[in-house]
Amino acid sequence: MSPYFISIPKTTIWLVDASNFDCLNKLYAEYFPTNPPSRSTPIVALPKKEFQLSIEAIATVDSEWR
């Protein structure tokens, strides 16, 4: 575990198949069991057929991190 506090206030997860939305919610709850970041989840076509999702996260680190 990192000695620094990292906060993730917002994520965007581009999802290819809307039928995977429930699975995504379960995974999200595993990684963020309390106070999950706000999230946008547009359903899109990604540039490569094998891609199922793409994730962007905004993160902040406390001022002690160098």
C-alpha cells in the first residue's frame, strides 16, 4: 500500500457493449467499495475490435508526495 493518499474524484469508462454494464458495476464496486468516484460511462465504438472498454481517471495525490 502506498504511504501517500491518492484520491480519484472522477472516472470515465467508455464501454463497447451495453450488456456488460452490470458486470462493470460489480467490478467498480470491488475497486471502490466506499465513496466511489463519480463516473461517466458512454457506450461507444472503440478503434480496435478487441477493445471492450477504455478507462480515464482523474487522480490527486496529497502534498507530501514527491
